[in-house]
Amino acid sequence: MKRALKILALAAALLRLWAPKRRARRKARRSAQEARARAIATELRCLVCQNQSIDDSDAPLAKDLRMLLREQIRKGASDKEARDYIVARYGDFVLLRPPFKPETLLLWARR
């Protein structure tokens, strides 16, 4: 019985040493993901404000788009894949700098 308690105490002590490192790694990973999401969000247009990025906008739709973006990054999508996911749902208009092609000619003319 005493041996089992000693083993349990040792396991608890090791867990206390290991847990803060795990939390620190998780926090670093989250902050890196947040930085990626914010960088991509500066390239995406708020569909409500239209002259602001979703990173700068306080509109509810911009908040939803930021959440979608973070979710894609959390799932392991690359920056391009996350950006392309949003563009696939909302079209090239969501890009602050849309690609120059016949379908986006009007977006370029507005500049």
C-alpha cells in the first residue's frame, strides 16, 4: 500500500513538472495560429464595410469570417488553403486585392 502511494505521489510530481511545459507549448502554438489568422484577415474584405479588412472591422459578419478563418487554421490548413476556403465561399470580391481576370474587372475598375 505504501509503495502504491509513493508511486502515485511520484506520478503527481512528474505531472506537475510536465503540465506547465505542455501549456506553454499549446499557448505558443495558439499565438502562432492567431498571428497567421490576423495576417490573412488583413487581406480579406469585410463584406459589410467593403473598405475595411475583416481584421479591422467590427461588423458581425467580419467576426464570423475571422472565426471561419481561425477554424481552418486550427484544422491544419495552410495560409493559402484557409484563404482559398473563404474565397470559395464568398468569391473574389472578399479579397482586398482580387486577381486580375475578366470576372473581376469591375472590382479593379472601382479602385
